Amino acid sequence: MQAHTTTGDYRESTKATVRLVLWTLAWAATLALAKFGPDLLWDPQQPVASWAAVAVNLAVGIGWIVAFTRFLQRVDELQRKVMQEALAISLGAG
């Protein structure tokens, strides 16, 4: 019974990791759209399109934060502790 629980935990962790990767890619894509869209895709004189791209980026960023929170809940305690300490150090250094 223990092996089944471990396998289930591993699958949940893997699913959370895949979701986090997808949200990260989506956020990076919307950030690129907001940054380069006015020059490459639409006229820079159209502020509505630029503001819409920024709004989409903001919404996807909120989705990324939720996905990261769920990811941290799914990983084991040691991995969570290591990540939180690394984030704290990088935030302090930044």
C-alpha cells in the first residue's frame, strides 16, 4: 500500500510540474507579445491592442502564481524547503 501512495504522490508532483511548465511558457509568450507586439504585429499607434496584451499578460501571470503555489503544495517537504530558501536568497540578493 505504501508503494501505491508513493506512486500517486509522484504522479501528482509530475502533473503539477507539467502544469507549471505550461503556465511558465504561456507567461513568457504573453510577455513577448506585450513587448514586441507593437513593433511587429500591430501599429504602435494602437494603444488598445497594447493594453490588451498587457492585460492578458497580467492574467496569465496570476495563473502562473496559482500554478506555482499548487506546485509547492505537491512537492515533498525537503524539495519545498530547498526551493523556498533558494527563492528567499535570490529575492534578497535581487
